[in-house]
Amino acid sequence: MAFMLSGVPVLDVDTPQGLARAHLHPVAAPVAALVLGHGAGGAVSAPDLVAATAAARAAGLAVVLVEQPYRVAGRRSAPAAPRLDEAWLAVLAALGAGPLAGLGIVVGGRSSGARVACRTAQAAGARAVLCLAFPLLPPRRAGSASPPVSRLAELEAAGVPVLVVQGERDRFGMPPEGPGRTVVTVRGDHGLKGDLPAVGAAVAAWLPGVVGAA
């Protein structure tokens, strides 16, 4: 079912995990599409997602911001990774058969949404992945003597070009650059609110090089 929310076209998508919601930000004659997910317990209105949306649309990409089913249902606690991934892939399939038909897709998101995009990039046939505030290290549990386990393997499993935009004071660590992976450091912390123009500039500089790739 499609409807308007705050002037933005919205498409409800049935997934195996419940109803997801896709907020559509179209452009005339798009060269590709960027599909972004939110952080754990967050919303598609997060400032860095808004900045990335504006930069991508200015570069000629249609943008879709996806609300996972648990957020549409009003819950803040995210389910396990396989359930997030299943719902995300169902939304991408619906978009590919509908409003984004025929377009190359770049996937991504902020924090938890970036992890989902990396884990599913190959299955989704994505051209590239945009990671906003990738949480390299999980939160340290109180009283734990063991160091947190790095999530670098998720970044490396993407198998396509990756851009990571990371706050210089991100409490979840700083991902390293690697083959096909660019890391841009901006002022601020995990919220990426310290320098939103820099976030947008990083996205704008990177997108043309990946949307033209086969």
C-alpha cells in the first residue's frame, strides 16, 4: 500500500518479519538508487541519513529510506541479525520489482543499518555499500574482562566498494581502510551530527565513482 507521509511517498512492504515501510525520495531520470536503513532503535529522520539523502539526490540518485518492521510496529529493541537481514532483502526485492525497477542499487545505512547492508550486499546484487557510523566494536559489557569482538569481518564480506563515514570520536571504534574500502573521518561522535556538511560531501564525492561501475 502506498500513501503520503509528511509530503513523502511511502510504500508499505510485507516481509516475513512483518510490515516494513519505504520512504521514497525520487528524482527525475535517476542514474541509480540508494537504499538506506536506520540505526538500532533509530529513525529514518536521523540527521546523517538526511544529509546522505540530499547528497545522493543532488548526484542524480533516487533514495529510499527503509524502516524495519520492528520500528514500524513501535518497538525500539532490534531483533536478531538474521531477521533484520531477511526483512531488508524482502524490501529490496519489492523495490526492485516496483519503484526502482531497472536501476542499479547502492545499499547502506547508519550503524545497525550499515551492518545489515554489508551482510546482505552480495545477496542483494548491490553495486556498493554506504556505511554511516559503522559500529566496529560492540558495547563493552559491565564487568567484562574480555575485549569486544571486532565486526570488521562484516565490512570485509560486503564484496563491493564500501564507503565508511565515521565520527573521529566514535565510541564504537574506527574501521580501517582496506581493498575497495574508503574511510572518511569527520568531526563528531557516533551520531555524526558534528559536521553534517562533511558527511554530505563525503557521500557526494564517492557516489559517482560507484554508480557508473558495472
